[in-house]
Amino acid sequence: MEIPQVEASPREVSGSRACRRLRRQGLAPAVLYGRGGPNVLLTLHKETVAELLERRELIVQVSWDGRLEDAQITEVQYDAFGDEILHVDLTRISLSESVEVAVAVATRGEAPGVSEGGVLEIVQHELRIQCLPSAIPEKITVDISGLNIADNLTVADLDLPPGVSVVAGGETVILTVLPPSEVEEEAELAPEELLLEPERIGAEAEDKASAEESE
Amino acid sequence: MPLMPKRVKYRKIQRGTLKGKATRGNRVSFGEYGLQVMERGWITSRQLEAGRLAVMHFLRGEGKLITRVFPHKSMTATASETRMGKGKGEISHWVARARPGQIIYELAGVPEELAVSAFARVAHKLPIRARFVRRRMHP
């Protein structure tokens, strides 16, 4: 596996105003930390980070000021709409030690339960796995050809590549086939139904207190 | 039966303000696709129900729809031909508060083209602008 190299520049400024100015220039503030090393404030190009995330290349070589370090993109902060990258966390890693990373879950085959009208619900869209940085699979493919309605597929049922372990317990449900949902007809509501009001919390206690006062 | 709380502490509440953007409930968390609002506003329980039914009818029971908001806020109205005064009106409906970025519905178990068409129908039933979003993976 070839590790992509990411050009970063050291950042001397910190704080919301300075970071906002950087973001306006198409840059994203980042921080590199971990493995007993110092915290280094960096700046990355937003586009570069977006491309890396699109390709799910989370293990990178960060270069700045002639230095080169292996790192993992561990957290990315977005704006309220999830469009703009606000900040990137990079964690130092060793290529000879295992890392924890999220990998997408993909399905293979067709579940008999789905053809009978059931709905395949993916409970875990991604799984956190532990493995060497060089052995990170692109996705974890699960075979659903044996799933009938109301059947579950758990972590214990997975056929994982060698050297890969899932962080979640074996009983964690990854996907399930739900019974088909029925289309409800819109019922006309009676006017008295529309006027229904919710119960008021503490109303009973208040009534009791007022009754005692009147006595 | 339209959505409304089972129990409340106060029956009638003031309008209040709806500042800022959604900092929670703004990511697709349960399904694969979502409908995200781009503006702020109140979504009534009838609009939420209309959206839900539009999806259910369009998908004919296929897939799973998740509603991410709930109408917690009561709205009151005075009866027509009523003179001024005599206190606050009676509860007329319930609304959910939505800030920009809030995911209103999520869909799972359907192909993307179907989800796009289903949410386009729902977006027409909402009082504020909304867009289709996909699930994003965490690093």
C-alpha cells in the first residue's frame, strides 16, 4: 500500500478569528499529536483533505518544514450543513503497530427475506476495526444470501481478512431483515380527536394542593 | 392522530426565538439518505405526517423512514369572531423547531434514485427549503 503524502504548512496562529481567516483562504486548521511527541499546529488544504476522505485514505505522511511523519486522520469537524471542513485532527502512528479505523460495510448477494418483501436494514453502516495500517481493507463485505425475514447478521458471523479484528463485541448486530412495513391509509380525524391535549406534568399535585388550601 | 407530546410541563408556551444553526441532529445517523433543511422554521405535525405519508405511498412500503424531529412546541389560536382580550387562545396545533442543517427524515433500504424522488416529494410539503443529503463516513 502506498501512503499518500500530504503537504502541510506550520501554523503560528490559533484561535477562532485566525482560523476563520484561514478557512476563507481555502485552508483548514489541523493539529498533529500523539505518541509522546509535541502538538504541532498545521494548515492543510481543504480540497486535499476532502479528496483523501473521499478515497478513504486515512493513513497519510504529513510533510512540513522538511519533516515527514506518519499520521492518521482521526477526526474531521464540519460546519452545520456538513459541507465545509473546519478542522482536522491528525494522530501520529507507527506503521508497525495496529491502528483503529472505521471501515464501510458492504453487502454481497441477495437476501431471500428481501425478495419476500422484507427490508434490509443496515444497523452498522461502518465498523471500527483494528489492524496494521498496511492491511486496512477498503470495505468489509458481508454475505447476505442466507438471511430470511427477521434474521440478524452479527459481528461473530463475519469472515474477516487475516490480521483484522472488529472493536465491537461478537453479539453486535450489523444488519437485519425487517418484515415489510404496511402503507397506512390517511384516516380522517374527528374534531374531538384533534382537540386532545397532552397530560400536564404535576397537574395532580397542584389540584391536591389547591383542594387542601380551600379546606 | 397527529404527532404531539404525551405529557407536558406547561400547556402553552411563548413563541421564543430560533437562533443559530443545528449543532446536533445535522448528520445522517440511522439511514443512508437524509432530508436536511437549509432554513429555520416551525414544521407542524400535519406537515410531518404529510411528508411521512408521501414517502410511504411513493415507496409502497419499501425501505425504512426515520423522522428525526418531534413537534414539542404547542401553538395557540383564538377562535374567529372573538373580541380582544380574554387571555391566550386554545392550543390549535403542535410544531417542531428546525434550525438550518437539521435532518428531518432519513431513509434506509432503498436505492439512491428512489430516495431522491421520495424526498423531492417531501420537500414540497415543508414550509422551508430542504435538500437531499447522503450519509458520510467517520474517519
